Amino acid sequence: MTSSPMFSVINLGPRLTPSSTMSFARIPRRLFAQRALHTSPTLLPRHNRPHVRMLKPIVQSRNIAVTATAPTAMFSHPPPEPGADFNVVFIGAGNIMFGSDEGPWNHSFRFEHKLGPRLKVTALIDPNLSRAQTVIDGKRASFVESAYRDTELFKTIEDYHAALKARKSTDPHAIVVGCPPAYRGGTTKGADLELQLLKYFPKTAYFVEKPVGTGTIEAARTVTEELINNGNIVSVGYMLRYLRCVQMMKRIIHDNDLTVIATNARYSCAYEAIAKPAWWNKAIDMGPVIEQGTHFCDLSRYFGGDVDINSVVAKSVEWYETPGKLSKIPIDESKIPEEQRIPRLTSAVWKYDNGAVGAFTHAVALQGQAYACELEVWADGFHMRLVDPYQAPTLYVRRPGDDHEERHAFTDDDPFFSEVSSFIDAIEGGPDPHILSSFEDATKTYELTWAIRLASEASRVPRIKM
């Protein structure tokens, strides 16, 4: 088999496992459940490609955002090589940037393993300087000390910019945005972080967490236009697109010249373990579809394409309805205004622009620790099921001429590392730079999640107070 010049499959390289000497937060064992051995044949042959540095960095465009093609092959990632310093600024000293017991997210860990001794974190920006100092102290006590030896702490991006210009230092190569979405994706003061970054660091590349914000769709579109017009390299953290299983699904669709007929995504969270009060309050985290289910709405769009937003219909089970009574809510929900309490289940259906149908269900129903998530994709003669993408990604495929399902399980898969690796390669003109989620594309996912929430609220059964 030879690789197609238009489409190939990403390989995410070795799984990154923090050693006991690292300062990274412990990743719970349950998130790395025992995985079956890879039962699939090699997807693409290995190629020894010379590293050719690009004269100009890749700039995201509308075409790239709409045509979310898969990356070229990357079967293994070599150890970091010595080279010039790569200066990075982290915005946010919280869990997404430095890890937590809730999941495998930890952007600093991936940057350290991608860049090795080249990484220099020049600044950490967070209004909570005490927390930021604690994080940096931990890093300096670990083997990655050299990356954080000269890290400075600032409360705001304005403070950092002023200090940088006062000593006539160069701008960073990349800024990683891991602050809460309420501070970004908008156009009003305090929620306009991207616009401030464009003002102070117009030539820097940005890695932005999902969702793109918590404000209006119009504001997110305005930010999108500014980023596109300025030509920045921007990657948004929809890491599930980088899963090997997901890329294999894209390859099957491409190789068989298929048109997707329908997608069906289901996301069941383990609510007993979600002890963050803001998550249960729609006024803060915007509700579980926008804050959490966004990953599966994004995957649905990745396969189905753009959505006819006017076609979205949705129903919900609300907290005050009989099926919505939950027995193990870990926070005091009585402290949340009734109108801001989250639904227990949201189910939506829509049409894609090409006529295909999409469906999505988010359930706040499971207890314990493990989530249950699944995505189905149908095409003529084909049925593909992506199961358990967060813990043990497995792909089941039924093809024409065979009623039995193939099973493809991939070990050592770290999509977080792959998205960071692709982002850095895009900045440096690496051999196979591929950013699979642009800000424009992420804004379309944000629009879909809001459409689902609004449609479900418009159709909910009114509460009858006794």
C-alpha cells in the first residue's frame, strides 16, 4: 500500500508516561485502562523523508478550516534534538496546563517532551501568583528545571508585554492559552484575550483551549475574522481529532470514496466525580453540552461537515423532572439558582449541509469514575463505531460483504501530544505539519453546541411548583 498525496493517517507516536521523579500531577490509573494489542495492519508504509524547512510558516485559512484533511504519516516521534531555544508563554496555571487527577490533560508535559532542552517557558501568566509560584517551584525541582529556570510570573498579559519591551526582549514563539473560556473568545473588556494577544504579539502563534469562549457566536466570529486577517498560526484543543482511530475512520472514508449518511454521538459522564460547582451552573460553565459535550459535537462535525444550524432540534430532561432526580450529586445544588441548574440529559438531531443527519446525546447519569462515550458513522455499506476514546480507543468497522465487525485497538496513543507536536511543527516548518482544528472550525463547533442548548431550553417542559 502506498500513501495518497491527498490523504494519509497520523500516528501519534509513543505514549508519554510521567516518571515518578517528575513534578507533573498524577494521572489516575483508571484513565489508562488495559488496552488490547493493535490488531490492525500497518496503515501506511514507513517513509524516510528528508526534513525540508519551509520558507514561510503555514498560515491557516478558511480553506484549511473547512477542509479538515488528515495529516501525513508520523509513525514515531524521535527524541528531541538540541537546537535553538523555543520560547513559550503559558497563560493559566491551572489543571489544563499542569495536570490534575481528573484526567490526562497536561499541556506543559507535552511541550516538555516535544521540545526537550529547547523549551524555555519565559513567562507564566495567572492572576493567582501564589498558585503560579507553587507550580513553577515544582517544575524547578524536577528534571525539566532548565525549561523553567528563568520563568517570570505576571498577573496580566499587559504586565508581561510591558516587561518584555522594557528590556527589549524578543516576542515568544508560541503562547498557550489555558485560562477559563470566560476570559477569551469575546470582544468586550475582560473576555477579549485573543484580541489583546493580537495587539501585543501579532506575529506569535497561539494554542487555545476549547471551547473558544462563553460569549456570543457573533463575538467569536469577530475574533475568528481578526485571527484570519492577521494570518496567525492558531490551533484549538480538540485533541480527539488526532486519535489514531479517528484518522483511520477518515482514511476508510477517503479510500472508499464514501459520503457520510449519518453520525450519532453519545457522551455519558460520571457525574459523581464532578465536584466543581461551576460545572453544575449554566451561568458559569454554560452547561455540559457547551463545556463537555463539545468534544463529541466537534467529532460529529469532523465527519459530517458543516451543520445547518436552523435544523437543530433538541429535548432535555431537566433537574426538576422525575427522571432528573440524581442521588449522588457531589455539590450542594441548592446554592445554584434554579434557572441555572443543568439538564440531566440533552438529546439533539440536525441536518448537515450536504443532507446527512447528525444526532447527539449527553447524559449526566453515570456514577463512579469512568465515562461512557461512543461515536457512530454510517456510509454506504459501512458502519464505524469509535468506542471509549478517552480511556481505550477502539474502532469497530463493518464493511460490504462481511456482516462481522473488524476490531482495531491502538496502544500508546496520546492525542494531546500529537496536537502539540503538530502545532510546533507548523510554527517551525516541520516535515508534516498538520493542525486539524483551526479557530474558525472551533467556532462552528461552538455555534452547534449553543444551538443544541437553546433548542433544548425552548422545548423543555415548564416546571409546575407545588
